[in-house]
Amino acid sequence: MGEPRVDRIVQLTTRPAGREIAYDPAAAPTSLQVRAAQVLEGNWTGKSTVPSRSLYPHQWSWDSAFIAIGLRHVSPLRAQTELETLLAAQWADGRIPHIVFNPSVPLDAYFPSPDFWRSSTAGSAAGAPRTVQTSGIVQPPVHALAAWLVHLADPGLSRARGFLARAYPRLAAWHRYLLRRRDLGGGGLVSVVHPWEQGMDNSPCWDRPLSRVTPAPARSFRRADLDHGAPEDRPTDLDYGRYVRLAADYRDGGYADEPYREASGGGRSGDFAVEDPAFNALLIASEYALARIAHELGAAAAARQARAERLTAALVERLWEPAAGMFLCRDVRAGELIPERGVSGLVPLLLPTLPRDLAATLVRTVCGPHFGLGGATRLVPSYDLLGEAFDPHRYWRGPAWFNTNWLLERGLRLHGERGRADALRKGMLHTAGASDFAEYVDPYTAQACGATGFGWTAALTLDLLHDRPAGDRNGVTAIKGGNRG
């Protein structure tokens, strides 16, 4: 398609200063599309898209994957560049870091900054790149799914540029790192070693394993996030101190995963290792996508598809809790499920070979009293409405996020819940427009929280507005076969 089309779309309208455009999904779809494209244009740095100019001024891993999924509708070239920039910062051991730092941004604009992570020195044994500064932890593996969907937006351009041929070995190495180095529980699933890796940083699901961590002294770090967000909406200082302690310990250990494997099941105090259902479900979805990429490139795809099915079985075996009607996180060190209902436990609805009875139970849970979709809530909250830790405004402890709701919309549609998927899609579009593309919202009132003009909110709005073909709409379906009974 040649040059990106974002500039052309943005130029279609000019909004008068200080005048808000109300969103009417029936009357103004183009207006919402233009506004979403304007957000992405404003957050573009030349090679990637920041989540938020004020709060998150660097490139974030899973943000870029979601942003590429939406950006493909206005500029497939820019969407490919988004992913290529991220993959260029991959470590030699295969990990894709959760932040790629922009050297032009002042160090005090965000914490932890590059001088905290010290990737090129502390991560040298793990193969951190020398030419760019990154963090040393990871985020959910949405990238192969994003790459496949970006390819589908303009296969001709993708093939001409060799986009998939160049991305495939990096994506395969990324999955290999997770499956070989992060199976800390020995049951076939991937563990996260920091709440920031799972992406739902402040979820109550982490409270129990985090309680073992001695927090870093408050004087040892400065929270730049409080300069741009309301303190009552952000993690507490105690939680943040624990996040800093975990990250510093991982850094000081050379970002090696072996000590965590040795510590699982009763090792040294303070280790955090959790098997998370959303992280693993997104790995499975990306394994299906990687199988499709391999098929497109003429490589063997059957092994990847079989691996996705085995991982789905392991997910069910280790994390499904019938009494809760959903998947739960597993504290690897304690060897037990964590009895907190977070939206993470609903995300496996995205998987095509999830047993039908489990998919039906997840739908009932989504629409039941704990999450309230179609009743009490406009969008699915990030945490149990009935949980003691529920807070409709505090980061990942109750507010609704657009990326998780986008995943659930696709999951509902995949499993035949078209009416519920349509209603959720309509609610997301209305909320995105009315909240000025907020980072997250109150699940009851849809009041905007966090940053506005947020990258993945705008990008996923574009994706929802686009009429996708019915065939491979989700990008995670098996090459042959369907739902398992």
C-alpha cells in the first residue's frame, strides 16, 4: 500500500479547539475513526507508538502488539514497522523486553528508567542488545497474533517486504524462550516472575504472592507515574516498593531464570512465580497464529498447532477451577491456586479448542454477578465486583480495560455468542468515544481513569470499527478443525 494512510485520514476533519465531538455509533462512525487515528498519529515517534505521551513515553511490548492490530486498518506499513521496531530489541536468549527505551526521553520522565534496568550490562549474559536500552522483564506474548493479523491487512505488501519471513524466526525464538526457560512449575505452562510481566500490574491476584516480598525503601525510588495520574487510581507505595524489589533482584541476578526454577516449590523467601491464565492463553493464541505464519511461508505448521492444543490441555488441567467457574492463577512457589477472580481468568475464552462446557461456563461467569456483563457493568471489569479488594478506579483492581474487553469480544464471537459480542462491541465503541480513548474506565459509569488519548484504546477502536471477514476473524483458529467437545 506504500505510504501510511494515517495522515490522510487525520486531514479529513479538523475539530475546533475546545469543542468535544459526541459519539453516536449510528451517525458518526467516520468521526470516531478519525479521532482514533489522530490519537495514533499523535503518539507516533517515527518508528513506534507510545501508549501515552505523558504517562508512558517509551515503547511497551504488548501495547505495540495491540496498537499494530488497530493500526493495520489505516497503515499496514506502519503496523509492520511497529512490530519490527519491537522485535529489533529482542535479546539473544529470545525474550522480548517489556519496554524499549527512547534515548531522547529524559531519565526522570519515567521510572524505572534505563539506568535502573542497566540492560546492556546486567543483561549481557542473557544477550541483551548493546545498541538500545530495554527493561529485562517481558509482557504477554500477543506478538505472533498481531503479526498474522497485520499480514492479513495487506498480504501483497507483507510479502513484498518479507515481513513474515523476517518476523517468524524472532517470534519462534520468543516462544521457545518462554516454553523452555519459564516453565517454572514443571507442568508445561509459562510463569511470570513479576506482576509487570503479566500486564495487569496491580491485580488483587498478586496480593498473596507479593506479601512474601520485602519492599524496597520508599526513599530508593521516585514514582513518576504520580505526576500524571491520581494517586487514588494508582498502585500504593507499598505495592510499588515490592515491584521495585522484585525487579532489582531479577536484575542483580543477571536476569537469569534458573534460580526461580530452583526456588519453585519451596525455595528462598520472596521469589514471585505465578502461572497466569491470560498470559498462557495469549501464548496459545499466538502459537495458532505462528502455525498460520509457518503455513504461509511453506514451513511445517502441524507441530505448532499440536503444541497449542497441548498447552490448552495443560491450562485446563492446572488452572481451571470448577467452583469458581473460571481459570485462576497458580502461585508456583506455594503450589496452589490463588482464590481471586480476575479478568485474566476469562481470557482463555479466546481459545478455539477450549472444551465446550468450559466455554459455556466462562460465558455464564462473564455475565454473572462477579463480572456483570449485560447487567450491572458496561464493560467487563478487571476484578471481581464482589471481591473485598474491588475498587472501580484503582489500577487493575476493578476498572475495565479495552484490551481485555477486546479479547473477550473475540472470544464470545468465536464461541457463538454473537449477540453478547455485538453488545460488548457497541459498549466499547461508545465508551471509547465518550471517554476520549481513556486508558481504563469505571466499569459501572464508564468514567475515564488514567491517561486519555491512550494508544491501544484508540487502536482497538479502529479494529472494532473495521468490518473484518468472517473466515479468520480471530486469527487464532486452527488450520483445520474447530471446537472440541
